[in-house]
Amino acid sequence: MKQGKTLSALAVEIERQSTAKRDFVAATRSLEMIVAGDGAAALAVPGVGPFGLNGHAGGQLAAHLDIPKRYYDRMSAVAPALLADNVNTWMRREDVKTRRMVRTLDGTARAFLSDRYQPFDNDLVASAALETLQDVAPGMVIQSADLTPTKLYIKASFPAVQREVKKGDVVESGVLISNSEVGAGAVDVAPFSTRLICLNGMKHTAFGARRNHVGRVVGGSDGAEIFQSDTLRADVKAFLLRLRDVIRATVDPAQFAAIVEQMAEAAGQRIEGDVVQVVEVTAKRLLLSDVERSGVLRHLIEGGDLSRWGLANAVTRAAADVEDYDRASELEALGGRVIEMPVASWREIAHAA
């Protein structure tokens, strides 16, 4: 399992960002892209000033205006004035009622979102999650945590709740809580198991719950900074109560028993086809890169377990080879998908030749 920040370092950065971030709402037509003094494109919010755009916000802006991302990136790199001309032309053609939320941090626009986006922010999610975990699982251990440019992750395990998938192969119960403040994913709570012989982590998406960041339309004049109204605070309070309920349900030992039973069934489902082709089909189904595909094949062969369970663990083992924490977490979820996929889909993989 890839390690991120220590819990104390995570808390410090979450607190820093909670005071440094600023959010604005404005009609799309009133926004303007300019070329800043450093030669890079920036987004000017009425009455506030320009903000540089990170790659994520730029991608959201490109998607909203139907500008191909590859072309957007090329203009941004070599012809920022042309990019500004393209963006401004299309923004000025937007309906006068179309409004966007611009989320900023440290002087940079980090998200370009709908005005219906509900900011369930990381400080609130992390606080509610950790308080609930300490309450329902006092012996819990934070296995891994991180705060990437797009997501918060908290991966906790419960050493008191362990089961064997097969003789000598023990997994430990846990939970994954993730959130995105910038439209890169919902608030997500899902069971998360740790395989003790290798410390691979696996997300069990089918047993989890998600809450999208969709709420009421945010009011205010163009360029108005967004603060929490009484109505929005009430929405957030209700959400946090629901989040606590979901976490409690997710850490239920009975649910973990059902997950391990699914794993045990997978351990008995053998790979019947050509191993190389099995991994090839798996890679196409899971949208793995060529490097990831090669890693999964290597880990499957080295692990010596030519079963559905072995293949799932080869995918989660490949997560440790990836530098990017977001992608490593996606691979942990994809390993869980191998276990959870329908029987017909598994047969197609298992008999690949």
C-alpha cells in the first residue's frame, strides 16, 4: 500500500488550506481569460483579479466550453494568447444566466464548477470521519492518508477484525474515506481490506456509499465571494450526520464477513486460459496502461496464485509501483472490481486464450 502523509502532517495541511482557500461565483460571460505577466493564461474574476489555472481547473474549463483538452493544453503551453481568445469567444456566447463557481487556493484557480456544486470540504469530512472512527473502532490504525491536488484520502484498518480468505492468507477489516473539493469525485465511504502477508490494500466499492456534491444554486452578484449561509450550513450539518451513519454501517463486522466470503469464492476460481492473454483482457477491461499491465503480469506470475483472487491481488500490488497517489488508489479499487465483477465477465477473462 502506498504511503502518503502522516496523520499530523495531513491535519496541518487541511487546516492551512481551509483558511487559505477562497471561492467565487460569477456569470460565465463576465469571466475573462488573460495572459498574465509571467506569460501564462489566467482567469480574471470580476472585481477580484486574475488567478492562474492548474491542470485540473483548466480541464474543467475546457470541458465546459467543448474545447478538446489536447488542443487546450497545446495552446496553454505554446500560444496562451490564442487560448485566451478561444476561451473568451466561447464564454461570451454563454447564456446570461449560466454561472460558474471558481474555487481558488494560494492564488490559483483549482476548480471551475457549476453554481450548484455543494462544497463538503476536507476539514469537515476529515473531522467527522476521524471522530466517528475513534468512537466505533477505538483500536483503529490509519494505514495511509494523503491530500493530493484533487482528493483527500483516509485509509483506516481495524486490527481486531481479521479473517482468513484461505489458510494462512489473512485480511484485516478497514474503511476508505475520500473526498474531492474540486469536482474530481464524490464523498466516498467504502470498506477497505488489508492483506497482511503483503500489506496490499483493496477497496470494496460495491459495499460502499457515495454522496455527490450537488446542492442548491449559490446566489450572489458577479465576483461575489462565497460564504456559508445558514441554509448551506444546515445542508452540511445534515450531510455530516449521514456520513457518520454510513461509516458506522461500513465498519460492521457482518459486512466484512460477507466481503471475505466473496474473496474466498474468488480464491477457488482458477485461471483456465493463457496467463498473458488473461492479463491483456483484464488490462483492457480495467483501462490499465501498458506499464501497469506489465506490472500486473509480473506480480501475478511471482505470486504464483493463478486464481481470481491472485489476479485481484496482482492489480492491487501494482498500486505500490505507481508514483501518483490518486492512481495508486484507483488501482486498489480496480483490484476490488476483479473480485466484484459478474460471473460472465470473469469467465471471459479466465478463459482468454
